[in-house]
Amino acid sequence: MFSPLSMTVLEVLALVFILLLGLGLLALIVLFILDRSQRGDAIRRNYPVIGRFRGLFTTLGEFFRQYFFAMDREELPFNRAQRDWVKHAAEQEGNTVAFGSTRNLGVVGTPIFVNSAFPPLDNQYASTEPMVIGEGARHPYTARSIFNLSGMSYGALSKPAVQALSRGCKMAGIWMNTGEGGLSPYHLEGGCDLVFQMGTAKFGVRDAEGNLDDDKLREVAAHDQVRMVEIKLAQGAKPGKGGILPAAKISPEIARIRGVAQGQDAISPNRHLGVDDWGDLLDFVHHVREVSGLPTGIKTVMGTEDALEGLFDAIAARGADAAPDFITLDGGEGGTGAAPMPLIDLVGMSIREALPRLVDLRDSHGLHDRIRIVASGKLVNPGDVAWAICAGADFVVSARGFMFSLGCIQALKCNKNTCPTGITTHDPHLQKGLVVEEKDGRVAAYARQIIKEVETIAHSVGVAEPRLMRRSHVRIVQPDGGSVPMSRIYPGYSDLSSS
């Protein structure tokens, strides 16, 4: 039998337990309300309370990784160091680090920029000058920024993601590529400059049979914000394969914008029908430029430089006026929402090899000032962008870098309509996590920080602004552990660094 004293103690302990349980339940309810109502963190908004563990584990990971988890630069497709740089830039936090670099400078292919003994003084720095694209078009485009947003369509991306990107691009003064899914109201609402991408299915400017409808193209080009047209031949993640938008992501609105049927996958042809050779392509570029009045270029992937040499030979035969106004070159390391693994893994030359070769082809045909080169393909950090400018690119574009600025956690669910951050899903519940008014500023901050730090690299190597950098300003690590100037590896480009 229990004594009265022991009964009292047990009753008190029971009451304390019930009180603690109640307080715990109340705390969970409060945290649930706080997480659901806050607008800055998509994970906590979509997954109240449980989502807090991600932040906790991320914080603890800094201390545990060296014992149990991958190091900062071991993950793919983007490692933690790359993602964290974008996150800090987007949140306008300091991107300074202490104690030394975690980057292994002995990895073959690593770029090392050549610092100047006498870099420009503070009052000798300059911002990157605007550059005109398509001087011969009825409406040339003066592009202000060297770094811009690559093609991601409405459909592949959610409505709030497109809205946030559009607004952020306007804030930063950069262009936004619509992707091949047509022009949506959400691209326009932010007020930024737009590059209309025309894929092989010609979404948004197609007739009932999938052919180009000139009247619809004129209607798109009539928008003041639409500044250029990009004819997509291929992208790095799936060369030779058309785009795939699963039926689950095709709402009535998306079907209307694209001009496709709802309830079935929207699959693009693997190339433009009727464009069977380089001559046909130049005819098509000319037609689109004449109908739209806008600078018109192409997006492609290099498999071999011999093939693209055929393009430049065709231009030489017709004259410089027949050339595309720009070429966007995607690398085999480019990304997408859905593609067969063999194409993602095995097809297409890397941007690191392809870009210098394309620049040399252009310049050797006397088209340096006629065709602008836009580099794309896993270029998300300042060093990547600076390398591309040194290699000869006029502009650099990124898609996944801007996804990280929106809060992407590399969940690799882009093709399943279950993106936990609301970026690549059309599930209204998940989209609630992405608050446009919070994310647009992050997009702009990321773009501004990239540009600022590329300009810092340019000043370090001894030039006033990025487009003055040349291949001699960067060295490439070789298999023996030493490094050589990129101008020695790819000597075809005129190195004007001393002029």
C-alpha cells in the first residue's frame, strides 16, 4: 500500500507531467502558427515545425561534416560551397571566409586568375559597359548586364517563381529569358527586359499543327519588354531531345499560353521541322528577325567544332548580315527539369572546352563584332562567370543559380511536381511556401553580388572592367599539378590584354 506522502508525490509528478505535456503541445501549436504565417522560409511555411529540423541539421552539419558527411566541395551537381555562396549573396550576408580556401587548387582544369602587380586604384575602377546586340535589326537591344537569367519556362517553374524572378530581374537591371514555354503574364508583370525563347514546339507562337504563326510572333514582339528572340536548337542537359512538360504540370492556363492540349505530356520535337541544314537555319533566323523586328539568335550545344564550322562557312557564303545576332552556348553540364539520364550524363561538350572553341570560330571568320556570345552551363559563382568572360563570352546566363537564390535546396524533384520549396511545382499547397515579395529581393541581390565580385576579379587581374579580361588573365591547372595560361591552351583568340 502507498502512504499518503507517496500518493501526494505521485500526484504532483503526474500533474507536472501533464503540465509539461500541455506546454509542449501549446508550444507546437504556437510554432505551427508562426511557421505557417511567416513568409521568408518556404520549407517552414510548407512543413511547419518539422521544417525547423532542416535549419537545425544544417547548422549542426558545419561541425559534424568533417567526421560523418561529405565535405563542402564533394556534392553534385552543385556542392555545398557553391550553394552557400548563392544563399549568402541572395540574403545580402557577407561572403567573406576565414582561415583559407577549402578549394583544392590541384584539381585538373581549375582556373587560377593572374593577379596584377599594379592593379587599378580605387578611382580607376569601372562598371561593365552596356553592349548592343543586333545592330542590324529594326529594334537593336542595348544589354546593360554581363550576367542574366537563362531560360526557364512557366510550366517548368511555378507562377510565384516566375513572378519573383521577373521582379528581381527588373530590380537588378538584367534580362530574363522566358524559356520555351511561351510568354506568360507573369513574365511581363515584373517589368524586366525579356528574351523570348522559341523552342522546337514553338509554344506561344504556334498554329494548330505546331508550325510558326507569324501573327502570334508579331503579337509577342509587340510587347515593349520583349527585346530579343532566341531560337532554341538544343540545351546542354538533353542535346537532340525536345523538352518534356509532364501532364501533371499542365494547367488550363499553361495549356492556353503554350497552345497545347491539357491532360497529356507536352513533348517538343527533337529539332525544328523544316530546318534541315545550316542554310535552312539562316533562312529561319532571317525570317524570325524580319517578322519580329528584334535581334534574333540561336541556342545550341557543341558536339564537335567541325559541325559548327559549317554554320560559319554558311554565314561567310551569304555575308555577315545573314548571321544570327547572338549564339547562346550551353554546356553538356547544363540542367533541366526532366531528361533521360544518358543525355544528362554523356552527351554534349562541356562549356569549359566548347566556349573557347566557339569564340575562336567566330573570330576567325571576322564576326567578333557581329555575333555576341552568351555562355551557359553551371556558371553560378563569380569565378565561373569571370572564367567565361576571359574565354571570350560577351554575356553569361544562369538558371540554377537563380533557382538557388529563390531558395532551391537541390531536392532533385523538379520533374515530379513535388518541389518542397514551391519553385517547380503547381501544387498550390507547396507554392504557398514561395512568397514573391520576399524572394524577388533575393534574386536581385544574387545578380548584383555576382556582378560586383566579377568586377572585383577584373580589378585584381589589372583591368578596369570584366570585358577587358583576356585568356592570359587566367591559368588552368594541368595533370602534372602545374598551371598554364588559357591563352596557351587556346591561342586562336587575339589576346589584347596589353593593348
